[in-house]
Amino acid sequence: MASAYEQIFEEEREKDLGDVLLFKWLWKYIKKYAAILAIAFISLGLTTAVDLSVPNIIRYGIDNLLNVQYKFNLVGENFVYSENGEYTAVIEDHVYYMVKDGEKTTVPDSYYKDASSKSISKIDSFAVLFLCLLMVQLLFNYGQVFFSNLLGQKVIYDIRSELFGHVEKIKYDFFTKNPSGKITTRIVNDTQNISEFFTEVLTSLTKDIAILTGVVILMFRLNIKLSGYVVITFPIVLIATYIFRRFDRKAYNKLRTRVAAMNAYLAENISGSTVTKLFNQEKRKKDEFNDINFKLYRSKLEQMFVFAVFRPIMTLLYYITLCILLWFGSKGVRDGFVSFGVLYAFTAYIDMFFNPLFDIAEKYDIMQGAFASAAKIYKLLKQEEEEPGKCLYKDIEKGSVTFKDVWFSYSSDHIEDKDHEYVLKGASFTIKESERVAIVGETGSGKTTTVNLINGLYKFQKGDILLDGKPLFDYDVSNLRRRIAVVPQDVFLFSGNITNNIRLFNENITKEQVEQAAKKVYADEVIKKLPQAYDSELLERGSTLSSGERQLIALARAVLFDAKIIILDEATANIDVETEYLIQKALNDLSADKTIISIAHRLSTVKGSKRIIVVHKGRVAEEGSHDELMAKKGIYFDLYRLQFENS
């Protein structure tokens, strides 16, 4: 069977959800911030209008202020400067003339200098106004960037919050089939990719489309004939962009899947590094990593290949378009149907047309990455949540447990006729309130499965489980678990001090309450031996504590949160004699008002239980005290004798 991280590669063959569906899903988060989106798009519209107007304004300056012929009218005996004058000023051999219909009239240079000073004054005013326009453009650009980023961060905050909340409610078997690194990738990396979509793509891509459309319209308004020559290459540009989009989407989907596989492998193997060292498996693990790393490397190369083909093609089309413009534009200037200012404006507009296309490769990378990540988050959010129960009852009061002909299989297929696929096969037993009971059996007999069913982590296929005589799923299951504490063989502790680990970071619980709970299970004397007692900081998973010390802390948690049922799942399997004595002593005290269920493989630890339930091949084979079961000389007798002889 493939490992969990290898199964991630199966996602590469999953059907694409489609951009429309994903954008509809994103829209439900976006529409909450419609005002911010509106401001971002208003800023975008204004800055786009300014961007499009700049080449045309410069064209006006060139044609009307810089490249200008001075015109005069004859008023009385003097020539007066006028933009629509009948006389044109020329200079030959430092002598000024007024020319009309080919006839020259010599005039003082003061006429020309007066017109020139007025023209320079206009240029100064034009420069100031142009500078003001650029400052306004800066302000609009700032508004677009700020509000689009603000929108992105708010949306991603909501998605991350919903995603984490949903992950905590997903059915338990999801976590047994998916590595934690994959889930971490979804919550951290994939949401970040979506954030980049808002900050780098959503508004800027809209602006790019507006620029492309506006450029074509403005060029045709400036000069239809010249525009007809220039736009010949535009259909080729659009086709190339469409082809790039299709190939880039496939490449990016594969890349994101393999990043998740890499994260999952690292999370698993860094956690298990001790086992790797103890069994001298470094070389094999390195080879496994190199295999995954190579797959990631290949997928990145595939994406880079798509990008490397697209960008040069766009560059080539840009220069071809520019050559066409210069060829026909220079002829137009010579023939008089194109002004020099118009030729400049066309050059600027072509540059403005291709700039978004040059950037579109990068933006498509971001967009495809965002939609690939959105698809994975969407699928995770569609994972079925566990049933909350009918919520007819909120709490258990006594702590009795009854299994009535319970059948359970981890397989979700129809298994009515596949008896061998059931882990539990008609299991029936009753545990009374405040009773101390042990459940024993060989490996794979269904002991741990029984614990998971009592907690409602899995739903059984047939039969019923009653708590205080009421069906388990008639309760509010999440609230029910607060009264059922499980002490596993490997207790999970969070980074932080011991006090916070016992009260699970609930600041409403005082330190005095924590210490009282610890004293009840004899964890207090162990904790006080630590350098800083209850303030001792723990490393990841509580690795600085022994297994027994972690289990005592878990017992203190159970007492603090007033669990009515305490389940120990192989809790005393790997602990020292002294700690085991403290745990057994604590359990004896707690059994006065709490139901204690011990799941055990080591039979010497359950002799003190009032009753022992023997599970064999998914069925309850025997029940009774240690002495009663030994007298029967059945399965329990054989198991006990086998362990005794081996020891």
C-alpha cells in the first residue's frame, strides 16, 4: 500500500473544477467587502484613464507646442502672432521673413521672438499641468494597491478561519488517511496563493484588460489607417495567450500537488527522525526524499518550459508590431497623413499594449496557482463533517456504557455480506457507572476501535451504543466528549508550560485548580521535581517528559475537566514501575465516582479491575474477574499464561 504522501500524487489525475465554479466560491467571501472592492475598482478605473491619456497628452505637446510652425496675421502694418494665421514665419541666413502664397516679406526678428516666448510660456504651463497629472496618477495607484491588498487580506483571513474550523470538525477517519503536512499546506501555502490572486491579479488583471481595450480604441481614434496596419499582429497575440493559459494551468496543478507531497513527507520524516537514526535508515530515507524532490523539480521545469516559450514569442510579436508601426508610420509622416506626435503616441500605446502581455505570464502563474490552490481548499471544505448528534441530550450524568450487538468496519463500502471486513462483529457488553473495567485481547481484536466508538469518532454500521441508557448519537457529541477523557499510550502535549497543558490553555481555569487536579492523580509530586515545577516549559509533543509523566498530566486533565468516563488505551504499556504504581493508585481513587475503562495488552496491569472483558476477533468472548477468567481456562487464561511464560 502506498504511503500517505505518495497518495497525494493521485490528485494530479483529479478532474479540474473549473475557474467559474471556483470564482463563484471565492465571491461569497469577496461580497462581504463590497465597499472595499468598489473603492479598489474606482481607483483602478481612474488610474487606467490617466494611464491611457498620458501618451495622447504628450502627443498634443509634441504637435502643438514643440513641433509648431509660427503663424501670423497682418493687422494694419504689423504682423500679429496667431495659431491660425495666414503668414508663416521662416528664417534664412539669420534673416526673418513672413511667407504667404510663396511671397516673402522681410520683418524684424522681434515678431518671431514674441511668438517664441509665448510658446515657451505654454510649454511651462503644460509641464506643470502634466506633473500634476502624474501626482494624481500616483494617488490613484496607491488607492488601487492599498484597497486591493486590504480586500485580499480580509478574504484570506476569513478563508483560513473557516478552513481551520472545518478541519477540526471533519470526520476522524480523514486524518488517518491524510498526512498532517498536506493539511498544513492547504491552510498556510494554498491560502497564501489565493492572497496573491487578490493583491497581484484581481484588480491588475482587470486593469490590463481595460488597458488593452482602451489602447485599441484610442489608436483607431488617432489614426484609422495606421491602426489598421498595427493591429494585424493582435489576433496572433490573443491566440498565443490562450494557448499559454491552458498549458500553464496543467503545469501549475501538478506543481502544487507535488509541493503538498513534499511537505507531507518532511512532516512525517522529521517527526520520525529518531527511528530513522536508530535503524540506520538515513540512506534509504534520502533516496525517498530525492525521488519526491526530483518529481517536484520536474514539475517546476515543466512550468518553466511553458513560461520560457511564451515570453520570447510575446517579445518577438512586440518587435514585429513595432517594425510595422515604424515602417508605415515614417511613410505617413513623410506623406503628411501622420504627425510626429501621433507616431510617438502609437509607439507608447504599443508598448502599453504589450506590457500587460509580458506580465500576463507571471500573472497567469499567480492566477493558476491561486485557482489550483482554491480547488484544493474547496475540496477540503467539502470533506464531510462528523455528525454532531441529535442534541437531544447534552451531558452524561452516571457514566454507564452499553454495547448492543455492535458491528463496525473501517470500510465505507457495502459490507453486509463481507463478515471478515468487520472489526467488531456483534459486540455486546455493559459497563456500569463508577465501575472499573478492563478490555483485553490480542493485537487487532478491536480494543482500540471500541474506545473510538465510545467517543463517537466513528459511526458503527449496526447495533447500538448507549450512554446512561440513551443512544450515543442522541447526545450532542462534541459536548459529550468533554465528559469522556482518553489517556492514550502516547499522550500529546502542546508547546508551553505544564499548567497550560493541563488546563488546555483555558485562562478561566486558575493555577490553584490545576494543582488540585494534579494532586488528585499524584502528578503533583512528579511535577514538583521538575526545575520550574508547573511553569516548566515543554518542547514539541512534550518530548522532555517520560511516557508515564505525560500520562499523569493527561489524567490531571481528565480530573480538571470533570470527565465522567476515563479510558486508558494501553496507557501503562511502556512506563516504569514507580509511575505505574502512581497511575494505578490514582485510578483506584477515581473509580469511586468515575467509570474507568482500561484497554490493555499487558494483562498484569488489569488484575485489579473489578471486571475484565475479553475481545477476540471482534466479539466479546469472555467476561469476569481475573480469578473467574483464570478458572475458566479459556482465551484469557491462554493469553495470561503466554505472557507469564514469555516474561
